[in-house]
Amino acid sequence: MSAAAGVDVGGTKCLGVVIDDAGEVVATTRRLTPRGGGALIDVLAEIVDELGAGQSLGSIGIGLPGLITRGGVLRASPNVPEVFELDVAGLLGDRLGRVVAVSNDATAAAYAEWQVGAGQGVEDIVMVTLGTGIGGGVVAGGRLIVGENGFAGEFGHMVVDPVGPPCPCGRRGCWERFASGSGLAQLARTAAVGGRLGRVVEVAGGDPALVRGEHVQSAAREGDAEALAVVDEFARWVALGLVNLTNALDPARFVLGGGLAEGADLYFGPIERWFDQLLYAPELRPHPGLAFAALGERAGAIGAAMLSRSA
Amino acid sequence: MSAAAGVDVGGTKCLGVVIDDAGEVVATTRRLTPRGGGALIDVLAEIVDELGAGQSLGSIGIGLPGLITRGGVLRASPNVPEVFELDVAGLLGDRLGRVVAVSNDATAAAYAEWQVGAGQGVEDIVMVTLGTGIGGGVVAGGRLIVGENGFAGEFGHMVVDPVGPPCPCGRRGCWERFASGSGLAQLARTAAVGGRLGRVVEVAGGDPALVRGEHVQSAAREGDAEALAVVDEFARWVALGLVNLTNALDPARFVLGGGLAEGADLYFGPIERWFDQLLYAPELRPHPGLAFAALGERAGAIGAAMLSRSA
């Protein structure tokens, strides 16, 4: 092997890394994510050029949010504005004059966590990224699962409450309405507008409509009982989705990533407790382990680089 | 290869088959499922002896309902009374003096449908058996997925309505409360007790409490509007779970088996229509195919035999 470059395209920034044979990051760079497909290809080419200056890159991988086909086309992504049906593999490959491997960002992150992060040592993991929405990836039987079209791991739109709140996707009660960062904020605002969460509203500056997840976390860390109750409600929704994935896939371990990882100390206990209560036949089976992601914001870029090696 | 024997243990009967190299069934036998673990091992040994009389069996596989460990232990099954923690692989292997491969019955059925049934020709299928409860199996990336403990594919206990009706498993709103044979009966009885479903109640003999799924099917086939409405509600719940599995696994095809297959002509259209409405980004992705199982009640036994070849 040789050095491999990986770039993770986020809603705000593009993060590029170079990894060595062991998967260690030896260089990083970042740019703002531009608007529009042409500009995105330009920025990706710049990042790869910068990462490749002074060293030979054995392979190049790109991780993108949204529905990414096996052929490397970004069909659409709520987080990459003004980009539809963008043939990233083709356009960037032509620009660079070499093969580019393109993956879903959360799938790439799952692969990286499995190889060199919190998912090491087992053959079956499910990574769930709890950010603004929910994404994820599946490793089963010692192999990354991508699905027929490359769309496996879109856990956020599993319906967990058919009469639940509307989702921007057009359906109701998707898991990410409850168990994501925006879900936590919504649970908290509902409680705050209903007159609860006095301390949380205070932390948020006094307006119940401005309550966000981090305000709940701050108040919960102070021991505020109402904030802790919201954390518990949030943890129940997270656990419910994890239970559903356990029934389907029986992973050895869940790796939780995304913004939630910052509140790990608050959520870990409640998620595990609810998991026990919601799992089918909990007394007859070893429970999956619960780990928080180890690679942080670089997981997607590292995974994209790693996947480019086997593309 | 040579002939392989497979036995599928059901709640009522045990069905044994011998398959040839091509997966064709060349012999079958059946016995009533006895009560208790010792008696079950006796019956399984009898079936294998009968299937092996006059021919050499290259390998032997058993499919069992419930939580079956990778080591071949039946931990518990709602459908096999008075049997817990039964080491089927060890006890039957000792009795027969040879290796016995033990699998979950729905996982085995999924493998058989993929190899020689309705799932042929693609690399990613999800089989869902809609019987009294719901079971299933997953083939992803061209391999059967069994999970860390062997428990993958227990789709029936995915929670799809956290405040839904209680499930015998101890939780609420499990998918099989709605989308199984007993789910259909429950949807129908609720409607009948509420004064609807006049024709269905008539077909059932006049007592709303005795309405079962087949009465709904009969009346729906006559064109009864109220019965068709229950079929539509049932199809919505089936589709909801299939959508959740699509988000997680992105299969090329669903294979639906179990008792539902008998009503295929009634359900097919409504399930497809609801699937379109419930799937995330339906316009941006090819939809999974929807097929009804081709191997009927023999799928589990055929799959158990096939899996014994690679054990």
C-alpha cells in the first residue's frame, strides 16, 4: 500500500486527510463547502492537489452525505445545497486523470471506526451517526454492507411512530425526528413551551423557542431534574431505534457518532437502561456493546481513504 | 456434493427433505412436533434415519424457530413448547455420530429462496415471513447475514408504534402486532367489534370475536369494501416495516413468505402503493422488487439442508 487521500464533504466544510498504511492520519486540510456542483468539484480537486503535493497518493476517496450510488453519483443531499445528480466519480476522476472512489460519508465513517476506531475486533457493527439528522453504516459478517444501490444505512428515516411529527422527507415519525440533535432540540422546546424546563430556558437566554440541545446538556450537567428528564426521553428514542436495528442485524457492537458523542457522559447510562427495557428477549441474549466513536470528525475522511484502497 | 438432508421444526410438525446437488427435493417426510427437548431430539433422529435409508447423506441440517445460537443451541422459541436451552447441534450430533448444522428456520428459508427460489439473481435480499408472527433473513452483498449471535432477522419485534398494543414479548407496538397473520386478525376484530365488517362477521359465522384473517380474505375477494379497507390497513403496516428495512439495508428485492403468501393477489397492490408513499426519497431510487416466496412450506428444510453443505 501507499498513502491514500480521503475527503469528507460536509454541509459546512470539506475535510481532507492523507492516511498511511496503518490508517494513521499524516496530513489534513479543509475548505468551506461551496454552493453548486461545479464549484464542489473544483474544491475537491484543489484539496486533492494540496494533499498530494510532495507525496505520491496511491488512491483517492471521497465521502459525501445523501444518496450516493454505487457508481459514485450524488443523487441528492439535504446537506449539500444546489447539488443534484452530480457524477462525482466521473467528473472528479476526469479532472484528476485518475480513478476516484466515492462513498456515502456515514458508510465510510462506519468502515473507518471498524478498521481503526471504536468498532475494532468484531465482525458485526452498526454505526449510527446522531447529528442534525441520523445516518449510519453496517458491517456484517466482517464486510461492509452497502446495499443494492449503495443506500444502506439510512437509518434516520425508519418510521418509529406512524402518527408522529412530520419530517422534511414528507413522511411522519421518522427516527431522526426524535433521536437526532434536532430531535433533542424539538423535545426540549416542546417541554419548554409547555412551561417546563425553567433552568434550560434560562441557559438559553430566556426564550423557550431558542432552546437547543446544548442548553439541555448544560442544565442536565448541573443536575437540573427537568433537563435530565428530557435527556431520558431522548435516550429512550435513541434506544428504540438501536433495538430495532438489533432485531434486524444482531450486531456485536453499536458505535455512536455525530454531535451526540459530545454528550456521551449524559446519554450513555439512560440509553443502556432503555435498551434493556425495549429489547426482545433481553435475558436470552448477550446485548450488543455500546461505544462512542473514536475518530471524531475525521472518521468519514479516513474511511473514504481506506475504501479507495479496495475500490 | 452429494445428497443433503434438512429438517424444519415448526410449532405443529417437523418437515424433512433430501435435496440433490441442484437443490431439488428428492424425498420428504414429516412427523408431529413433540413436546419437550428429549422427545424433539428423538423425532429429529428418526426423521434423519428415515431420510438416510437407502442413500448416503453428505450433510445434515436442522432449522428451528426462535433464538438459535451460532453454536446450534435453541435458547427459546414461542413455537416450540417446553423447550429451552436445548443444545440441538450437540445432542443430535452425538445421537447420529456426525456433525449437524443448526440454523434459525427463517434464516434458512431466506437462504433457500435466494439460492433456488424467488430471490435468485441478486446479491441483496431481505426475506420476511409473515405467519402467526414475523421472522426473516438477510442476504447482503452476496452473503447470508446471521449476526454476532445468530439472531439476525428477528424483524417481528422491531417497534413501529411505541404506544401500540402490548406484545407477548413484553413490549408495545412490535411490527408483528400489526403485519402478521395475528395482526391482520386483530385489525379485523377491532373493526368488527366496532360494528363494521358485516360481511366478514357473516363469513366468520356471526361472532365478531371469531373473525380471523381468512374471513377478511374471503370477503375481500367478493369485493366487500369494508374487508378491502382492512386489507389496505394491513398492507400499510406491512409496507411500513419493509420501508424501514429498505432504509437500513437497501435490498434489491423483498421475498415475502409465510401464510400471507396465500393472499398474495389481495396484498400485492396495496403493499406496493403504501411502500411508495412511505419510502424516503422514492423518486430518487429504484425501489426494491417485491416477490412472494417460491418454495412454500419447504423453504426452511431446503435451506437447512443447503446450509449444512457449507457448515
